[in-house]
Amino acid sequence: MSASARRPLPLLTPEQVGALKPKLADVIEYRKSGLSLNHVIGCPLECGYCIRHLYANFEMKVPRALMSDEEAVEALTSHRYFRPHVTPVQLFNKATDPMLPVVKQHTFNTLRLLDARGLTNHVLVITRWRVDPEDCAVLNALRNLKVTVLVTYSGITHPGIEPVDSNIAASSLKCLYENAKTYRTIFYWRPIVPGLNDTDEHLATAKALSEHAHASVFTGLFYRDEIAAYYQENGLPNPYGDTARRKIMPADTEARILDLFLRPADSEEPWGPLFRKTSCAVAYAHGLADYNGHFGITELCDICPKRQLGLCAASWNAPPEEDANALAASLGATGPVEMTDRAIITDGLDEQPRYYMQHGYGFQVHDRAHPHRERRHGRAEIGWSDGEQGAPTP
């Protein structure tokens, strides 16, 4: 790492912070895979589908810090939703890449500060940039945190949609997997978009890369209005006729992927360590049950390794309804919860308090206003019909 890269990033002024969208100025946001810490923002990679479009800072190419690493760690660990050893954490997954040369000093320092507190929480680091053996040594030196590095790979070659060469991510994945001791590595295959990176050749390349990871996740495109507007303004091909609140993964694309990964019928891992959900892959890689409680959504689990199903079944239990009602009410619910064999259904709670409940119970918590339909759990309706079936029988 160069001397310049080791200098802490300059802090934004109060005036600059005040000009940011509130959700970007707030360095902590609860997302499904964890309490997300983002005290560094700005990224030069220019991936056309980046979530930064939603925060109106896609044009901020030079990373800057909103506070010091020490202040950020204190803010995280004193946050009302943080539970020591329980709450999963995501680091720099909203507005920068944690392995950019000028950012990774903050990534590593933040990890060291959390590790020094003796915390054993899951910490997810998501990157598509370069990782070398020296970086792996830093990660292996952590003694308490359950660190998972998820390497984003798409294979997209359209320069306006993804100017970053996917071979960079492929090389990083292999380096991380070869050097892993205390951390784990996930092949984060996303976004898969019909007509863009879903040819037989694309799928075969991805399958080969999945062999260089402790587990793999596949998912589709997060295509919101702000991203669609960017595509239109820049003359990029519109992948779908409409936008959606949730990620888009068409049924026929998923079926082709599952057909490709299917193993012999007597295999203990019928599709290998392949998962539909991030937390499932992370949990598998560490030999633990899924902290998001997806086990209740049985159609998500029909591709899971048999041993993983056993781990999740052993730890999956619905909380007492009285307890769930009391917690939901304390978080602002507008009515009593409904308990099903799949999830706790709430009224009036947005995503952040629902995730707080979900990670505390290890049991799904849904919003009645946004139902999770069978087989499309957490995915957009685009590309699905009522007659869609699940995974092929192994």
C-alpha cells in the first residue's frame, strides 16, 4: 500500500455532510444482511446499476470520510439496534468499495477496532476490486469476528453498465479462497440479467469460479426508478419493461442455473454450496444456522445442502407470540403481530426494526403491506407466473 493510501481520508465538512441525502449522511442503516456501517462514501468504479443512484451521489467519485473509524465503531456498537455477538454487520456496502486502495485502510482499521472489543458478530465485506495476499494476511489476523468477504462478479462486458473488468473480481476470489484461514469467501454472482450475461458461456464461467469459494450466492438486478433513469439518460439497454421494489430474478433464468449446478441424486449437496440468499451462504461458510431464519420459507431451502438444513432446523423456532407482540409494539407497530409457520407478520414497521426483530429471533419478520409470495420470496414479480415450480428433483 502506498504512503498516500495509508493517510486517512479527509473528512467532509459539516456543510458538505448537510448537503447529502439524510440516508447517506446517516452512517448506520439496517439492511437484511446486517447493520450497515458506511462512514466512507464515494466510488470511482461507475457500475451503471449501483445503489448509489438512490442516494444521489453517483457523481461523487473520490472517497471521503464522514467521521473517523474510531467514531464510527463507537456509533455502531452503541446503536440502538446493535447486539454484541448477535447482530450481523456490513462494512462499506452502500456508497464505496471497501477494497479500493484509499478505502481499505479504513476497512482494515474498522475491522481491527471491532475485533479488539472481543466481538464475535458476523461482518460482511463486499468487494469487486483487487485483493492480494497481503490483504488476506490482515484478514487472517483477526481473531474474534466472523468475517466473510463476498466477491461481486457478473461477467458483464458492456462498458456503460459495468466498466470494471470482471476478471479483477475473479482473481480476487481465487486469491481470497487460496489464502483463507480465519475468514470465509463467498462467490457473489450478481446481477444476473437476461440478454446481458446469461448465455451458456457466462453460466459455465460462473460455475467454474464457484469452485474457488466456500459458498456461492446468485441473484438478479436491483432496478429502481433512479437506476432506470440513469440507463435512459445514457442510452443503455433497458433490461426490463418496468422497475421493481425488489431484485429481479426471472424464473427461467433461475431454472437454467439450477439445471447447470445439479449434482447426482444421492449427493449430500444436490446443488453444491449454492444459495439463493446471502445470509444462507454466509452461515453455511461458517458452519452455522442462517441468522435470517429463512428455514421457514421452505421453497428457498429446496437446493440447500442436507447438513445445512439440519443446522437450520435445529436452531429455528418461532418466538412466543406474546414476546413478539411486545417487541413489535415497542418498535412502533400499529397492530398485533400474526404468527405463521413461515414468518411473523407485522403492521406499521419499516425495514430497520423488522430486521432487528428478525436477527434477534432468527425467524423471518415481514410487513403485511409487502407480502412475500411463495417462490418469489424477496424477489420482484417480473419474470414469474403463478404456475412457476421450484428446483428440479435431484
